[in-house]
Amino acid sequence: MKPLLKFLLPVLALFAPAKTFACAACYGGNIDSPMADGMNWGIFALLGVIVPVLVTFLAFFIYLIRKSEALAKAAEKIPAPEI
């Protein structure tokens, strides 16, 4: 980053309104409002997408590890051809 930008961003952050730094629960706002409920459902919806994708990646890598171990064991059992 350029030196001016490194200085300018923290200075601009000091002048930002305090409401931009926290959500309704952290800032002390009304956590029973429809806006807070929508935010919570949005978080759950994103987790509902992210968690299955991560679990799928994990399952795929476990499958690859098991498959490579099975191939290594099979290769040990087959005798090497003599030349």
C-alpha cells in the first residue's frame, strides 16, 4: 500500500459514525427487530451453504486418502516382474 493510504484509512475510520462498527446486538440496539431477525436468518442461510460444501471437501479428501492407501497395499501384494 502507498504510505498516504496507510495513513488515510485509519484517520477516516476515526471519523466514521459509531453505528457502523457493530451489529445490533453488540451496539445495544433492538435485537428483537425484524432487521435483526433477517440478519440472523441470513447468517443461518450462509452457514447452511458453507457447512455442506466444507463437509463435502473433507469427505472427498478422506476418500482420496483411503483410495491411495488401498492402491499402495495392492501394489505391495503384486510381485515385481523379473527382467
